[in-house]
Amino acid sequence: MIPLVLLPGMMCDGRLYGPQVAALSGRMTIHLAPITEHATVEALAADILEKAPPRFALAGLSMGGIVAMEVLRQAPARIDRLALLDTNPRAELEDVRRRREPQIDKVRAGGLREVMRDELKPNYLANGPLREDVLDICMDMALDLGADVFERQSRALQSRPDQQAALRAVGIPTLILMGREDRLCPLERHERMHDLIEGSVLNIVEGAGHLPTLEQPEAVNEAFKTWLEL
């Protein structure tokens, strides 16, 4: 069985995929790869490739999906299959790039908790019974990673390349999955990736926003099992 490499989103760690690891780790080797040590997407992808198995399945959510696309661009022959979750193939828009600067300033001044609480995570999730629990997990992940990681990841997102041309060349089994209520990476971006990657599967998870791996874990687990042919 080919190993699976999971890339978390911004200010997230392996806890983002806790339900998937629990469901799949008895059947396959899973690597949780951090995306915390570099300030460009290109360097993050190169670091993952240096440490990853020779050939692997690759899944990334949000910023993890952005990095996954760059991993694929740098070493397409090493990727057996691809899953892109709640992510965006385009370069960062100028207004979004500018909005990151005051966030970085607040975090540098000790305001990481406030930035995560007030500006980021509340916009991520659907309303539902798991919302508060998921928000607590998100805050714990962010505070454990800290301000330096926030700045590096923000810089990497600001300078990220557009990956649409790379996606046109994808010829491996590809799952494109999103939460129906994702306001950060809406449906049209996933439909665009689906259109670019011939033969890809588009899976829209009901009752979830930007973090369906935690909001609707059973639905994501089933989608992963189908994608991985388990």
C-alpha cells in the first residue's frame, strides 16, 4: 500500500486530520508533514519532498492544499494520487495580501489569540454541534505553533504562485473536496480545479465549512477511502 502524506492548513497541525488518521492508519502508513519552517511555498514543498517517501499519495487542506499543488509541480512523478481540500489554485489577490500586514503586526505584538479568535477561525466553520469543539482544537493548534509560524505562513501565502497551469497537466486520481459552507474557499474555486484536472472527482460535504475533516469526519473518511481505493 502506497503511503499517504497529509499537509495541514495554516496554523494547524496533525490534529486537523485526527479522525482520518484514526480511520485509515490501520490500513496504510500515514505521514503528517508540517508546513511551518519556511516563508515560501516553494521552500515548504522542497522540504516535504526531501523527507517524504519515494512515491506517495498526497492530501492537503487550505494552505496544505496550496503547498500540495507546489509539491506536485516540483515532482509530479512522485505523486501517486492527489486530494485537494478547501483550497485555492490561484495566487493571492492584492487586497488579501495587504490585509495580512495588520494581522502580522498584531501577532508580533502578542495578539495571536485575538487574531485567531476575531478575524480567522470564526469565519471558517459551519454552524453545527461540533462547531465549538472544532474552534477549541483550532485555537490550541494555533497557540502551540506560535507567532513565528503565523508570520512565515502568512508570507508564504502572500507570495504563492498560481498553480492553474500545473493542474492542467495532472493525470493521476484526484479528489477535490470542500465543505458546502466554506466561505474562505468557495465552490467556484473547487469547480475550477475540477475543470482543470481531467477525471477528477468533486465531492461537496454538506454541513461543513472550511474544515470538513473535523466538522464532518465520517463523510471525509468515506471520501478518502474511495479515493485511496481502500
